[in-house]
Amino acid sequence: MTMTTAIKHANPQNALKRVCVDPSEMKRSANGSGFTRCDKCEKDIAAARVDNHDCEQEAKTKELLTKMKKQVMKQVVKKSDGAIKSTKRKSEPKVIKKQAKKVKTKDPNAPKRPASGFLVFMESFRKTYKDANPESKGVAAAAKAGGEKWKQMTEEERAPYNKDAEARKLNYEQAMTNYKNKGPKNDEGEVSEAAAEDEEEANVEDD
């Protein structure tokens, strides 16, 4: 069995073929392979593949591959755009929420909430404590001492302060009614030192 016959039996598609090409039209590459020119597509075709060369089929295959590449690129771009839009939608609510927090402010002209019985008691106790302890300049010490004394007081001892607190509450409710009817003002105000002390003392009472 010759080498050519063995190749045909092993792989018929790659079997050597006898090519009928005019030697005058044949071109040779550096390694000795033969090429001929196709008049239709004007391309150099290997002499061994002249019989399998089909200009129209190759053009259709190339066109199909080009379309497939374009479709793949469109899908990639579409997914990328969708991911970007999704990211924007998730980030926008956070920005709006932060802005809402900054805009929200208290009207300094609104009526101050009424003092409780404990805070009414602290108004007089604070002065007494400062006179007895001139070296104490902080509010916390007076508030702590007042809180301890308030806890030791009976209901009868607390009654005058609670009664005063109830009267202040009625005045506050009336002031709030007038405030709501007039509408809030936008003028800025400052918290007084006494108001700051009352706030801290209220925290002591809650404890």
C-alpha cells in the first residue's frame, strides 16, 4: 500500500488530490507551496484547495459571522446599560433621603414645652444649691443633687410644684393653639442658658 492510499483510507477528506492548474498561472511561496489566482474574488488560493474553493459560500459565511458579532456586541452593551441604570436607581433614594434630613429644622419661635413639677422645683433648688456651693460651676452637679432630693420628697411636698406645672401646661396649650393659627416663622433663634439647664435636668428626672 502506497503512502497516498494510506492517507485516503485514514482520512478521506484530507486525501491528496490531483489538481489541474495551468503551470504558467501557478505561484510559489517561500516554502514551495503552489498558489493560483481566483478571477472571481481575486484572491490567491492554495493549489491543493482549488477544487474546494467557493467564492459565494465564503462570502455568505463571512457575512453571517459579521452579523453574529454585531448581535453579541449589542447584547453586551444592553447589559452594561442596564447595570448602570440599576446602579443609578439604587443610589438616587439615598441622596434624596440625606437632603430631607438636612432640610428638617425646628422652628425656634414655637412655644417652649412646659416644665414638669421636677423642673419647677429645680428653678428654686438651683439657686439654693449655687449659693451653698459657689465653687461648683457645672450644671450636672446641681441637677444630680436636685434629682436625689426630689426622689426623697413626699407627694405633699411635691404638690406645690406639680400645681404650678399644671398651670404652665394650660398656658402652653393656649400658646400652641395661637402659634398654629398664625403659622410658624422662619426667624432663627438661640437657646438660652436656662433652657439648656432645664433640658439637662429633664434628662436627670427621666433617669
